[in-house]
Amino acid sequence: MDLLNDQINQLESDLQEISNFLEKSERQRVQDVLILEQKKIEKEISFKRQQIEQQAKRKAELTSGSKTYTVKINNYGWDQSDKFVKIYITLKGVHTIAPESVEATFTERSLVVLVKELDGKNHQMIINNLLYPIDVQNSFTKTKTDMVLVMCKKTTNKKWDCLTQVEKQTKEKDKPNLNPDENADPSDGLMSMLKKMYTEGDDDMKRTINKAWTESQEKKAKGDGDMNMF
């Protein structure tokens, strides 16, 4: 583009000189030649200016069309107070970008945090199915050194055992159910737990359970016990 500008400057100087010659020229034939050359230079200048405009347009299109890719934020920490659930997102250099580049969207049961154009990338965290509803209007973010702090305002002072409903369901699913039915045999729950431990355990765990089973069978044969193992 600089080369085109230099060429236009040279042509404009030529055009000015031709104009000066026209003013001094008295012969019609000379004037006709100068006018013809003048029009030729004007046309060339116009063409080069169009080239500059086209180059600028292509550059703008490339700039606007360049895509900044988005990476997902998976690592974060959280804790709570009586009034807030606090989520800590560590992002190096986040305090150096414009405050408006950190956006947060809250609903009663979800939140989305978007940090735009940090180190050439967008960073996004999405958390759905929060354990309890939050106060959308009074939830907000704070940008600290290398960190975004998300403040989710509680609607009650209830303590959160985990951050999402999914986490709660997973924890409850993993809990051993020793006695699901009050009228059931208490040993049934223990047997279920032992079977789960045997299935999921390593070789040492399986050997230990096998040994206990063998001993229980020997005691049962002698009449010393009535506990059945799998």
C-alpha cells in the first residue's frame, strides 16, 4: 500500500507539471498532447486509488473474519460463606485485560463466565444444574490478580454439600446402602457392600474377602456362625 501511495504522489507531481505547461502553452497541438497526457495520468491515479481502497477492504475483512477460538475452563475451586458460593477461576494475566472482556451470565440454576481475548483465546466456563437456586440480580464477578472470582448469591443460608445436582447424585449413588429397607435383613446390606468391594477391588482386596468367606464357611460348618457370604 505504501508503494501505491508513492506512485500516486509521483503521478500527482507529473500532473501538476503538465498543468503548468498547459498554462504556458500557446500552440493548440501542444495543448492537445498535454491534455491527452493529463487525462491519462488522472485515469492512472484513479486506478491506483481504487487499488488502495480494495486492499484496505480486504485487510478489514481478514481482520474481522479472523476467529479467536474458545477453550473450556474445567479447573476451578469453590467454597462458601453464609451468603455466597464463591468460585475461583485461575487465569494468568486476566487482570491485565479490559474489565468488559470478562462477562458473566447468571440464571437461578446456572452460570456462564466468558473471558474474551486473553492470550489470543476466549476462555469459557459453563456450570449447569446448580445445587440450589441463586439470586441472579445480586450475583457478580470480581477480577483479581491472575484470577476471576465468581460470587453466586445464595437465596438461603443453607450449606451447600456440593456445587451441582449432578455431583450430589453421583455422591449418593456411590454411597454404600447398608440397610435400604427397615424390614430387611441387616446382613443383606452388608453382603451388597462386600460384593461391591469384591467387584471393584484390587487383587489384595479380593484375596482378603475370599479368605473371610472361607473362614465364615468353616465356622458355619462347625456351627460357630450363621453369616453367609457370596
